[in-house]
Amino acid sequence: MEIGFVNQNDCIKIEILCKKLIKPSSPTPSHNQCYKLSFFDQIAEREHIPIVLFYPYNNNNTNSPTIDERLEKSLSDVLTHVYPAAGRYDDKDECSILCLDQGVSYTKAKVNCKLDNFLEKTRKDFSLATLFWPHENKNVNQNNFMVSPIVAIQVTKFECGGLALSVSVSHPVIDGFTCLQFLFGWGKVCRLGTPIDKINFLSFNLGNIFPTRDISTLFNSTDIANRAENIVVKRFVVREAALSRFRKQCIDESGGALNFRPSRVEIITAILWRAFIRASATINGYVRPSLMDFPLNLRSKTFLPQVQNSMGNFRIDVPIKFIPGETKLELHNFIILIRNTVNKVVASCVKASPDEIVSTLVNIYNQSVTSLEEDEVACSSMCKFPLQDIDFGLGKPSLVYFGLKDMEIFWLYDTDCHTTEVGVQVDLKQSTMQLFECDNDIKALMFMRDAKL
């Protein structure tokens, strides 16, 4: 046995029970053993991105002696389809994956507390969820990144039932859409026992449509962004009543300038971003320019039907710039700015060829390089993706945690596929978070009682 992560203040101890490699249940055919990365994979950050899902006690399944067997067998079966996930980067050609069934890292662990008690602790400190990241993540750095497993998984059981299932994926192979599709597919196979020959939820063609290229002359700057420190993580639920109030308020105050019905993502993003700008103004003594990166999944935004379910990276980080004096601080101004900027990027991709889409991305990147006088934050929306349907036979997840806790970012997601409520995870520097939480709009959005995240 090996002691894993320990949190002294909350007396949470995670004990590593065993580690293994899970390989595809059937060998990968020779014609699939070299998986070509795409241009979008080529420029993705070299980092592992984790997600943690917490599942409640289930009298029929969690204590079943077969839950471990079902998770491992279904994962092995899924890997026969998602074969690049079980491969390794080619050390001779970093733009391809050798799919020789090396396997994904799989860790089993236990924790010395009950899930209900842990969930209560996260109301005060949501970053406790990072204790359940795959243990393998601790050992991955820039020196060994290219030889590490592409997927690392950890299953941690709580006392008296419940478990945390965490998956960390190598970004140059797997983006957010791919990771969620992988989890959804794995859960479905685990729950339903889908035969291997019926597993088919991803395609593997992005490397052919968007081949890698020499990027040395494409981008003005290849500097690696500085990672933020002292990040504090909070989460809350935005109820439909709050959304309706803000929607009516911003339409009324716009005096006709807002001639469309803003979406819930547009409203929440505008409120979060404006509060972030206000906090920065308090810290710095003046309103600074601000750049918000808005990752946009391009799979449904082009006339390329063959990419609807493609594995890999296929997104553009839309840079939305707030410049004091050009955009006023009323909420509807932010909503209009967000929609106009996103729509402009979408319009440039809808009928574009692959080469034109690449040119659009390069131009956007080169025009959005931030300056020292500019604050930067990101907003990643997973709304409309059925997170609550990632069910391994354990029911719906009670809690979901996203990301690395290394940058300032807002995460948006549906808390239940049958409602209009939106879960919000906020990762901000401690100094910013203290002011952000006191913003009147943020207070109006928050509602914690009985929140299911």
C-alpha cells in the first residue's frame, strides 16, 4: 500500500491500493497503429487536464463486489474503439501516436471519509476536489510528458459507499469534447454491457483533414503563458429565477439596443466577466483592458459533416476584448460584445475550407496577444453537453470538478439535463476572488442551498 494525497487541515487521507495498466480487450489492427495528430492537436498545450466526478452511495452497485470488475472490463472494451488513448507519443515523430496497446494508467484507492461529509467540506473549499486527481498526475512534467500515459484514471472509494472517478487526459490528443465523449461512452458501456462491435462514438480523421505543418513561421509569438498561483476555487448554481431577472433587467436597460434574447451562457458570462473587471479595477485603481478567451468547439460550426464526432482538438479560443471607453460597463454592452465577437468567428468558419479555418485561427491568435496592461481570463462552457448522463450504473454524479487550478477561468455546465439551471465553477487568484465574491451581481447569482453540482 502507498499513502497518496493527504490534507492535514481536513484530515482527509487517500490511500493508494494498487496501480495497473488497462489495455484494449482486443489488439489494435496494424493499419490503426499509427495515429496522426492534427494541426489543432499540434498547437494544443502540453499538459494533462483532469476532471473528477463524484458518485453517491448506490445500494445496488457501489458496494457490489463487481463494480471494480465492471469498470475495468468496460474500460478495456472501450479502448478497442478509442485506441489512441491507450498509445504513446512517437518519440521520433511527436506529431503521431504509436497505438501499440501500451494501456492507460489505472489507480484504485480509498479515502478515510464519507462522501456526504466530503461534499459538505467542499462548500467552503471546493479545491479539496483536487485531492482526487489521478495519482499519476503528480509525476508528469515537461521532461516526461511525451512518454507518459495519454490517459490516467483513478477510482477512489469513500467509506460507506460512494466513489470519485477522476480522468486526466493529455491535451495534445484529447480536448474537452473528446474527454466528455469518452466518459459518456465508457459509462454507457459499463452500465449496459455494450458488445465491442457496437461501440462507436468517435471518429479519427482530424489528422487527415487538418494535417500538421511547420508552425515556426505561422505565429508571432510562441511564448508559454505564465501559470497563475494562489488560485481559489468556488462553485455555485445559477437558478432560472435569477437568469430571468437578469435577462429582463438587461433588455429593459438597453433601450432597444439589445434586439435579441440573450442566452443563459451569454448572460452568465457577461456577469462573471464584468465582476472580474470590477475586481481588477479595485485592485489597480483604474479600469483596465481585459481579454476573455472563449473556447469554441468547431465541430458543429462548419460545413464539414465528417468532424461532428472527431477525436482530438478542434476548437478556437475566441478572444473577446473589453477596452475601456469603447465598451460601456452596462450588462447589455457585454452581452452584445460577446455575441458579436463569437458570431464573427463562426461566420468565418461556417463555409471555410480546412486551410481557411487554419488561417482564421492563426490570425485570431496573432491579433490577440495580451499586453502587460491587460487582464486575461477564460470562460469554458459545457452547457448542452449531458454531463449528468455520464452514468456508470451508479446514477448521476453529485459533484463535478474541472481543470488544473493553474489559471483564472470560469467553467459553465448544466447541473441537470432536464432543467435550465447552470453550474458555475470559478477559478481566480485569491486577491481577485475576495472582491469578486462581494460583487452585487455575483451575490444575486449565487444560491447554494440543496445545490446539485
